Amino acid sequence: MREIFSDRARLQGILDFESALARAESHAGVIPPSAADVIKKHCDAQHFSYSELAEAASAAGNIAIPIVSALRRRVANENAKAAEFVHWGATSQDAIDTGLVLQIRRGVALLDADAGRLATALAKLAAKHATTPILGRTWLQPAVPITFGLTAVGWLGAVERSRKQLAQAARAASVIQLGGAAGSLAALGDRGLDVAQSLSKELSLELPSLPWHAHRDRIVNLGAALGVLIGALGKIARDISLLMQSEIGEVSEPAAPGRGISSTMPQKHNPVACAAALAAATRAPGLVATLFAGMPQEHQRGLGGWQAEWDTLPELFVLAAEALGPLTGVAEGLVVNTARMRQNIDATNGLVMAESVAMALTPSVGREAAISLVEAAIQRALDQRIQLRAALGGDAEVSRHLTPPLLDQIFSLDDHVKAAERLVERALAESKVRLKPDTTERV
Amino acid sequence: MREIFSDRARLQGILDFESALARAESHAGVIPPSAADVIKKHCDAQHFSYSELAEAASAAGNIAIPIVSALRRRVANENAKAAEFVHWGATSQDAIDTGLVLQIRRGVALLDADAGRLATALAKLAAKHATTPILGRTWLQPAVPITFGLTAVGWLGAVERSRKQLAQAARAASVIQLGGAAGSLAALGDRGLDVAQSLSKELSLELPSLPWHAHRDRIVNLGAALGVLIGALGKIARDISLLMQSEIGEVSEPAAPGRGISSTMPQKHNPVACAAALAAATRAPGLVATLFAGMPQEHQRGLGGWQAEWDTLPELFVLAAEALGPLTGVAEGLVVNTARMRQNIDATNGLVMAESVAMALTPSVGREAAISLVEAAIQRALDQRIQLRAALGGDAEVSRHLTPPLLDQIFSLDDHVKAAERLVERALAESKVRLKPDTTERV
Amino acid sequence: MREIFSDRARLQGILDFESALARAESHAGVIPPSAADVIKKHCDAQHFSYSELAEAASAAGNIAIPIVSALRRRVANENAKAAEFVHWGATSQDAIDTGLVLQIRRGVALLDADAGRLATALAKLAAKHATTPILGRTWLQPAVPITFGLTAVGWLGAVERSRKQLAQAARAASVIQLGGAAGSLAALGDRGLDVAQSLSKELSLELPSLPWHAHRDRIVNLGAALGVLIGALGKIARDISLLMQSEIGEVSEPAAPGRGISSTMPQKHNPVACAAALAAATRAPGLVATLFAGMPQEHQRGLGGWQAEWDTLPELFVLAAEALGPLTGVAEGLVVNTARMRQNIDATNGLVMAESVAMALTPSVGREAAISLVEAAIQRALDQRIQLRAALGGDAEVSRHLTPPLLDQIFSLDDHVKAAERLVERALAESKVRLKPDTTERV
Amino acid sequence: MREIFSDRARLQGILDFESALARAESHAGVIPPSAADVIKKHCDAQHFSYSELAEAASAAGNIAIPIVSALRRRVANENAKAAEFVHWGATSQDAIDTGLVLQIRRGVALLDADAGRLATALAKLAAKHATTPILGRTWLQPAVPITFGLTAVGWLGAVERSRKQLAQAARAASVIQLGGAAGSLAALGDRGLDVAQSLSKELSLELPSLPWHAHRDRIVNLGAALGVLIGALGKIARDISLLMQSEIGEVSEPAAPGRGISSTMPQKHNPVACAAALAAATRAPGLVATLFAGMPQEHQRGLGGWQAEWDTLPELFVLAAEALGPLTGVAEGLVVNTARMRQNIDATNGLVMAESVAMALTPSVGREAAISLVEAAIQRALDQRIQLRAALGGDAEVSRHLTPPLLDQIFSLDDHVKAAERLVERALAESKVRLKPDTTERV
């Protein structure tokens, strides 16, 4: 992703615009076809020095101005007439924005592919662990047992929604920018819309209903979609890093030489992929906010708001990629310790079944009494360090209503596992990932 | 909007959930129909004191816990048995989130209606002023003439796209929340999905593929859509407030008694609607960022991230409404001073036609020579405080290539107006607003 | 805090300004003393309806305009002449900003007192647990043993620095606002500075070198200081909530009836104070960003930036208070389970001493060999589920360099405890909290 | 600034830490002096390839781990024994944080120098234009006349306060980071504090009361101070860019070849320095928010929050520098058009004196009558396009109370200029900038 949003790629995006513009204008009869040919030949980033251009850009106000000058000089060396037609009728923002859209298209394709891989890996985890019991945890405290498949399918759902949202936002943003000096295409006379139409075909981008120099909603929506994807990844990373605490030890990032090592502690196995995703999720909100903050741009082209996007949107792409890649690796190789999951449930001494017991007692004794009975049993269990089941079994009133087989049933986890499994199956059926039947392999 | 997101409305949303849940559970055979009837009767915010509930909430951790307790007490007063079934199998987040979704539905409907009115007003402005010349301004400097209709139709496009985006995000977020303690619906045994299905019908909301306690992408996307709408309004307000500067004086917020007055200066007519929209656009990015920041929520229900949404999303709705309402009034009553628009173009002494002249000269003398000739004429025009046209007319070389009729044509603005008009017509045709033919009335 | 930043308090702050202004102007001979007396009498929020004023404010553009009108009407009822002198020479922003500063002063005093209590509680924890061993954890993984006192004194340092920073920012912001229509005090002729001087005495605020209508750095700095305090509290809450996970169980929020209960799960004891602090820490960054975003305000008084502060700064005060209060209660009553702390260290089977062993071996065998030996022992310890010490003892090469007493020493934790204790003592000595010697009581 | 925060400078900062650590440890008798000498020799960024290190860093989790390995290899090539002592007892965060502090020191020095130059330039503008009348503008509308010196001295005040705040924050952040694996310095046994003391001397940084791995308040405060500076610059840029609108034309960025040119419009002179400052002011709030968001870091060293700082703080330094440098150039060469300032006042036809007239009339006729009379005159002035003074002169009632000489006095601007001048003089006297008497040259 750093390559797609490198200085060179920005330069090439602008040159691709200039080249396509020349062709479009030649098709529309605005400039001679021969000029378009010469211009095209020189629109290669290899011929230019970005660092020199960047210096000139800070005086000129943007990078397209020196790029266009340099391109014109190069073309003029070959054909002075053709050089006249470089950037004909366009403004520098046309070039920069369209170039950015070309970078966006590549960047989104990359993310989409990675998100697809992540979705597949998560679907496999969900299918494989649809009935693997694990503590459900709320407020960072044990709640009731669920299954690890339910956790994984929850991650999957968020990833799939984010991916879809990103694709939609990218589609909406896949439009050319061509407006000329103040967005009216006036410099192209009555051929403005023809050129625009042709340009959009050249670049396989849509033609928007209007130039959008100072209307940035498409870009901001795209940034927001990146932010949502990063946030969804941050949630997965938060969960995995918490489950990976040595005292919990239920999952672990896959080990690899040099990964997650410490400069001093040989025993360390740090969750570096989770850290990358959490760092991205810490940074994305501020970067997304910057895009929103830049929206109220002045008149036909503004002062500051647009410029604030230049490094911000690329940074969001890079963060998304640097969170997504490693986390996909983690999902594909996740080490799952089902024994520890069970052990951690057991270590609660059955307290996490308190809700089930209370609900089972309620029809017989009423809710308040049920809760009182359960609370008393919880207290005994804690005081005597015994299982809640034992504490309940020792209570005559409870025993009157809940027979041992019934208590067995409640404490067997079966109902919780079953309930979670139903949700996992339903969610997998609604997912776009298709796994081979009876396996967790993708079709 | 403040009413829709008031304390009382939040309370009512939660009660609506509890009432619908009871009905859904009675349909699914989980609780007796009679209990559902009694519960429903008491689910009216009028019976409760929000301030007392809020106090209890800060100890309990959320507002639903004391609401459910208070509801249970009220129901118990009438029917102890029915009280057992209040909130049966649900968790407090189920109630709070579903209640919020109900508020969201009302809030979005309100915004959508206002945005529709604003779109109509802007379409009328665009149609009426499709050919009204105004300075195009970039970098806060005169660029080339465009038309005021082009400005207005640009605003319209952003408003329509934002409105569509908001509707989509609202549709995606219009799902019930029902997961029980840890999102597995386990407390409802094998009736969980039936209850959920029934609940979604009761409330006319969709059933999501999974409970989404700790997966907030739908809420964040909605917040982002509100932010984009607010940003689009901020851009309109920025433009209007700038055009309304006394030195420019091209448009003005409509006057009304008491509006925009000063506590000391009788001559003042402050753009208060623009100020409201700009304040909203200043606040929205930070609020949206908060929603993104809350995404990485821990495990099945998190600690802090969810709570951070509670006041943030409502605030975004309020800001959107308080920007949209006044700005719609402004658009409907905008005072447009076409004479000043023309005067401000003329006051540039024709300098804004420099690009046109240079482009017209280029085929004959080449680009560099054309620009040199124009720059020399600009310098003469500035030094002698004469029109650029006059300065050009005094140059023999220029006169050789540009005849007086040709110069007339260039300086007539016709080509610029025509170019802008084409874009306005095309964009109006693509807009959803339908105006009556030959008028600017809406069909 | 909600009271200090309530609507009524905002109103009273503005009235306090108007009253003090009248007195200052009477001292400076600008208005008759009798007028000041009458004005003062009516400057009581009880006489006004905030909701009516708020309605008028949205048309006028700010709340001071209708307040001043209402005050003038009230005064006029008693004395028409005196009414002329209400708000004499001031602008509405003078009243709003100065009123805000008065609220800030009260708000900061409240926070400072609470932060002082929190600091004391943390100092006691640090002193009491200076030598209580606990796992040091980095990357959410066990690192090396430290002491719980070191953790607590780290929290203390951040709280004390934040408190100091807040006091400084509050001091810098404790200035009157008085500039009149455009910040030049022109309406007060040559008495402007006299009035300003006198006003600052009346309100016990400093006189700034200039009116600061559009220069908001003092307010933004204050908001940032609130944000830093909230962030420091968020860090404490993060740590406590993690240590409170049942699988770790090293500390716990103190229990209290109704605190942290669940609507369904009787066994639950949720960290609600931590949740409040973490929610505040999730919201503060966006709110602080809003204050920064509002800084580039136009000319003498701006459009949107100032208005964006109105609800944002108060919200930061409320969040700080709602994080600080509960967290102080937690620190004062924190349940510390030193046995679990020790148990969790032991549960690592000595792996957390790996760094110490490697460092002890390095002088004899070189770093690389030392690390290889330790890694091999770690692998054996993991494979055979034995203590690292045992695994090391079984290695001839290791035994050649590390005698059993030396290994005892390393695995005794003594050196780690001692090192932490030294830092705790030094940090407590530098703290402003004074504890009674030999106890953890405050002097 | 880009150089100070370049990859290479980051690398050198870390190497400077390692070198100084070795010396400090040799002084404290922890490692042999000869080892420190060899280590020092190799701590030169020239010997390392940042891009290779960066690749390894993404697996390891941070950049210091591969740097330390590479350094150790280099040292080992010369002296295997010395290589054992590289990074002895430290953790990678010690190196990264201390290295960052070294970069911060250089970055702040650069900003401070530039801010000093800007302050001087603004003080000169203030002194020179202390009595130059200009429209005071509020809500982007004419308010009352002030002087341009008052505007400039307002900018100056904000710059000086921001500069002071930045220096304070930098001083507080100028502390070493040395804590070892989990912040207890345990690996250095009883020599930990000695080494720390010595290290702080080596680097001329303060010794903090504790290691601060997971307590980031100093860094966040520094980021906030940068944000406030950037915001203050953004305000200046906003004002200048507004005053530079061609319809206002009161000031202008100095012209220079290639500065602010357009790719198509020869007449353009774009405010590129203002754009840079406004872009920075648009981006800073989100970046500052990121630093705040990272504060709640887990335990002894966190997961994500720290990593989120790595690119964010440097970016704030770069933005501050890129706003400050060009804006300083603008302030030093600002083109001030005092004639246009006067003309724009006159163009209001005296309406901006309405407050003065009303205040002058109030003692005679009462406030309400005064305002009515003025409002009627304003209406006549607007309707008949005459001066407010003329409209007032034609009113018998007004003439009864305000004689022509009195009206002359009011409309002369003298009182407004005088009032502003007083404030300018007072503020300049309180400024740290010393200008030569009777000139605007700095002493």
C-alpha cells in the first residue's frame, strides 16, 4: 500500500490524468491527435524527480503546477507545438484529484482482496469452533458461556459489512475530476462535456454530474469507510490480545521467527499484529476527523481544506493495509486453546450459570425469591470455594424446585452451546464466504 | 430534534423495546400473553422520573438497569406474576440499543424531510440563476466568471448525495438489538430466534444476522453520514457567509425581526444561520471521531466505547437539525443581488478573462508568448488602472491576432455563462428534485 | 459539576458579569452609582427563564443578547434611567466569555479538590504496596515482576502532573473579557482601561493585555489540560479494569449495593467507575479536537469557531468530574488481592525471570550463548510443564555458572522488589502528598 | 523540520541513547569503560540502512529491536565482549522515547526561533499601524472601526503565548526515559538510579521522578502546545486571506516569482502561505486528538497507544514548521494597503458609527429612543444611498441633541483610533519583543 500511495505513484497518477486528458481532447477534436501521442509518451514518472517537484510545489501551492511545467518542458523538447496542449483547459486540482482517484482504485482493490482473505479465515474459525465453549465476557467480566465460533462469526460480520461499505464508497468516489479554472469547463468551450465523457472512458471512471472541486463528500465517505474497517479490525485485535493474556491463554498469535520478540526478555511472545491494528484504530479517528474538518471549503476551490486531505487519506489507506495484512495472518494461523477455554469456564466455579439457574427457578418461586436463592448460593460458593452447583444442591428450597438431573442439564453448558451454534450457522449462511460442507475449507 | 433525543424520548425508546419484547415473547410462547398485556400498559415514559433513574444509572452502569427495575415494580403492583416476565431473557444493552434505533428512525425522518426542502430550494436557485454571472473564486481570489446557478447546483449535489447516504446508513442501522447476556440468546432456549423475529416485526425493524453488542459499525456509519451532511451544510454556510461580506454583498440571509441583531450595533445583520451551520461543522468532526474511537470494544460487551456513544450520536443529530433547519430557511429566502455580482466581476477590470485571452492567443503565437503578452497587458492594466481589454487593444501584437469583435466575444462573458449553464442543466436533470417547466416551482 | 455548568449557572455567570460591569463603570465614573445598584439587584438567575431565553438566542445568535434585553426590561421596570446603563459599552461576547471564566474557576476548584483526594489515595496505595510483588506486564504479556506500589506511584505521578497543568491553565485563563463591539473598548472612550481594571478587581480575575474575542488559546489550553487529566484517569481505569478480570483477580473496585450490577446476571460485579473513566477518555480526544478546530476565528469576532466551544468545554468539565469522582472512590476503597498477585507470578513457572537469568549468565558465557541456554530451558519448562528454575538446574552448562544459591537469589524476586521499592520511595518523596511516617495515613 | 524528524534522525536519536547509556553505565561501574568507547564509535546512523531496519521492525514490533541487533553485530565485529554490553539493562522503549526527546529538543528550538521572528515582525506591524484605521469585522460583517495595529498586536499576543506554552511543555518533556523491561530498572540492580542520573547528564536532559513508559502526559501536552501554536497561526492566516480578497484588498502576501501562481490563470496571486497555515490548522486537531486517544495505555507498556504516537507527533512538528516559516515571511513582507482600509470604512457610508451615535444620543433621549432614531437614519441612508451622517443631520430630533461639531467628532474615527492605539501601546509594552523607540525596528 505504501507503494500505491508513494510520491512516485502520486506523480504517476497526475501524469496518467494528463495523458488521458490529451487523448480525450484529441478525440473531441480539441487538440490534434499527434499532440496527444507525444504527450502520452512523456507521461512516465520515471522521467521526473519528485523531490525537485515537491520543492517547487511549496511555492506554487500544489504539486500539479510544477509537474505540468516539467511535463510541458519535456514535451516541448520533442515537439513545441504539442507542448501547447499539455493540461489544456484543465486546472491543477483536476489532475491531482483524478490522479488520487486512480490511486484509490488500486488501494481499495488491495484492501478488498485482503479483507476477503480475512473473511474466509474468520468463517473457517467460526465453522470449526461453532460449538467450542468459551466464556462470554462483558465489562471485562465473565458473563455466561458462549462458543468461540460465535465470537469469530461476530468478527466476520463486521469485516464483511465494512468491506461492502468500502466497496460502495469506492464506487461512488470512482469519478473523474474535470472542471477547469472554476469548475465550469469554460476553457473547453462547447466541447467541455464531450472531453469529460471521453476522459472518463479513457480512465474507466464514472462521469459525475458536476465537477466536485470544493465538494468533498465522496472522499470523506471513503475515508470514513476506511475508518470503519480499521475500527472493526481494532475490535478483533482488542479481543485477541485480551484472550492472549497469559492468565487467560485461550488464543495466541501464530509464532514466527523474530515476531513479537523482546529486546531483553527471551520468554516474550508479543501480539505485534494486534498492536499494529490497535495503533491503526487509535490513529484512524483523528485522521477521519481531519477529512470531515476540511469539508467547508471556500467557493469554487478552497484554502486549506483540500490541502489537508493530501497526506491524510493516503495515511488511512496505509493504516488499513498495515492492520489488515498482519491480522489476516493471525486469523489464518490463530492458535486456539480449547482446553484453556473450558478451564476458564470451570474456574468460575459455575458462577456464570447464575442467570440460568435464576431463570429456571423463577417460574416456581418468583423472580425475587429466585434471585435471593441464587445470590445466597453464590455467597456460599465464594465463601467455601465450592462449585455453585454444589452450593445450590445443599439448599433445600432450591432442591425442591430443581432436581439433580435438571441442575446437571443447566450446568452442562449444552443449552448455551446450542444457542450459540444456531446463531453461528445462521450468520455463516448469510455470509458471502462459502465453505465446503462438512469442512471448514472454502469452496 | 432535541425532543426526539431528549431524556424522556430515550426512556420511552427503552420502554417501547420492553413492551415489544413482551409481546414478541408472548407470540413465541415464552411468556403468557396476559403478562405482555400488563407490561405494555406500564411502558409509558410519563410514569417515570428520568432524573431519579439517571441517578441510579450512574451506580448501576447504565440507564436500562434502573428503568427495568422501576418498570418491574410498577407492573408488580398490578400483577406480581407479570412482573417476572419484564425484560425476560434480555440484557440492558438490548433495550438501550433498540431504543436508540427507534429514536434514530424518527431523527432521520426529520432530517430527510428538511434536506428535501433544502434540495428543492437549492434547485430553484440553480434554475433561476443558471445564467446569472458571478465571479468564480478559488483560493479566495477571483478566478473566472461562472454563474450563480452553478454554485447553487453544486450545493444541491452535495446535499442530495448526503441525503442519500444518510438514508442508506439509516436503513442499515434499522435493526433490532437482541442478544441477551452475552449475545447468544441462550436465556431464551430454542425460542431465541423466534422471539427476535417477532420483535423485529413488532418494531418494524430488520432482524440482523447476529446481535451486535460490541460491533458498532452500523452506528458509526450513521454518525459518519450525519457528519458528511453537516459538512456539506458547512460548505454552503461558508460560501453564503463569504458572499454576504459587505464588501462583496452578493447574497444575504433573509432578514427577520430579531434575527442576527447585535447587542450594541444597530446596523448589524449577522449571518446567524450560517454561524449555526459552521459551528455544527466545527463540532461534527470531533464527535464523529469519538464514535470511531469507541469501536474496539472488548469481548461480548465492552467497557467505555459503548458508553461514549450515548451522548455523542444524539449530539450529531441535534447539530444536523440545527444547521439544516435555519439553512433551509436561508436557501428559501436567500436575497440575491445580481447587480453586485456583475459589479464585482467588472471591478476586476477584466483580469479574470486573462485565461480566456491567453487560450485564444495560444494557437497563433504559442503558449509562452501568449502568456507573456497577457501578463504584460495585465501589468499595464494594473499600472494605469484600465480595463484589461483596453490594455490588450493597445498592443499591436495582440491586435494582430485578436480582432475587436473577437475581444468583444471573449470579454462578453457569454462563453463562460453558456458553459456553466450546460452544467447546471445537466445536473438539474440528474437531480431528484423536479421543478415545473419554465418556472422554478417544484412539480 | 453538572450544576456548575448548568443552563442556570451559565445565565448567572453572564448576570454576574453585567452586575460587576455596572459597578466597575460606576467606579470609573462612566455610569451613575445608583444605576449600578439597581442593576446589581436584578442580576439574579432566579428571575429569568432560561428556556425562553434560549429560544430567543437561536434567532439572535447568542444567549447574551436576550439576557441583556430581559435584564434591561427588569431594571427599567424599577428605574428607566438605570436601564440605559445595562451592558454599557460591552458586547455580548464580553458577557458570555467572562461568565464562562467564572464557571471555569468553580469547575477547576472542584476538580482540583477531587484530584487531591485521588492523589492521596494513590500515595497511600503506593506506600502500602511498595514491596508487594506483582507481575509487570507489557504488550498485555508478563514481563518481569515489579511491585504494586510502583504501579500506584506511576498513576500518582500522572495525576499530580495533570493537576498542576490544569491549575496553570486555569490561572492563565482566569482573565476577564472586555473589548466592546470590536475589541477596542472604543465605546468607553478614554475610560476603557479603567473600567477593565476595575472589572477585573470586582471579579478577582486578571486583566489580560488585550481583549481576546477571537484568540482562544487560553480556552483551548484549558480544554487540553482537562483532556490530559481525563486521559491519565483513563489509564488508571484501563489498568484497574484489566487487573480486575476474573482470570487475573488482583484488584477489584470496592463493592456497594447497586453498584456494577447486571440486569440479568446475579454474580456480576462490573467495574462501573472504570467504565465511566474509560468512556470519558474515549470522548475527550474528540471534544478537545473541537476546541482546537475552532481556533482560526475570523477577524475581530468569528463565525462558528466560538460557538463550537459553548457546549464542548462544559462537556469536558463534566466528563472529568464524572471520571474523577468515581475513580477516587475506587482508589480509596480498592480491594487488593496480594495473594493473587503472587499466584499469577508463580503461574508463569518462573519464565518472567528469564531476563535476569540471561543477564546473570552473560558475563560467563557471552550474550548469545546465555540467551540460547535460557531459551532452551524455557522450551523444556514449557514442554514438561516444570518451573524454569528446575529446567535450568537440569542443564549442566547453566549449573557450571549459576550455583543453586545464586539461582535461589535470582528467583526470589528480592532484587526486583528492591528495585521497585527504591523508585517508589523516590517518587513519593517528590510527590506533594505527605503521608504520616510509618503509616500510609496522610499528615 | 523534516530533517529533524526524518527516518535517519529517528535512528540517530536511538543510537545517541545507546551511546550515552553505555557511557552512563561505564561511569556507574556497570559495564567496562572500554565497551562504552567501542559502542560509542558505532552509534552513527550512517552505518545503518533505515529501510532494512524498518522491515524487521514490523515483525519485531518496534524499530529499536532491529537497531539494537544491528548495532550489536557491528560492535561484535570489532569487539565481541563490548557487544555484550550494548543496550544493557534497557528496553526498546527507553531508546525510542529518549531518542524522540532528543529530536523534540531540536524541533522546539527551531520553532522557537521562527516564532521569535514572527513575533518581531508582528510587533513591527502593530507599532507601525497602531493608528491606521481599518474596519473591525465581526461575524464577517463590518462592526466598528479599529486600527490595523490592534489586529496585528492581537496576533502577536497569541503567538507569544503559544511560544511560551510550547517552551514550557518542551521543558517538561525534556526528560530521559530509562526503566528497563517493566519500568523498575531491576536489571541494573542497585545501580539503576545512578545510571539514570548519569544518563540524564550525558544527554543534558532531566531525570524524571519515575520512568514513564505508559504515562504519556508530557508528550500529549507537547502535542497540544504544538496544536495551539498551529491554531494561532491558522487564525492569522484566516485573517490575512480574508483581508486579501480582491473585493477587500487591504493586505496581501508579498509577491515572489513562482509563488501563488495558477496553472492556467495569469492574473492569479494565491495566498499560498495562508493556505499552508490553514491546512495545518485543519489537520492539527485530529492529530492532537490521536495523542490524547493513545493515553490509556495498558499496564507497564501498552498495546497500540504508544505506537500511535510514532508518526503523529513528528507530523505536528512538521505542520507547525510548514505553517510558521511561510507565515513569518508573509508577516515580514506583508503588503498593507492603508488606502483600501480607509476606503472600505468609507464604503459603509458611516453605518459602522451607528453604535457611537446611539451611545451619544442615549443620555439625552434614552436608549430606546436613541436606537429608534439611529435605525430610522440607517434606513434613510440605505434607501437614499447617502451617508449616515447626512441622514442624521436631516433629522430635527437628532440635531437637537447632536450638534454638527459633535457629529464631526463622532464620524472622525478619532475616538476609535485613539482607543485602539491605547490597547496597542499597552500590549506592546507587555510583549517580549523590544522595538527601537520611534521606529519599528527591533532593539
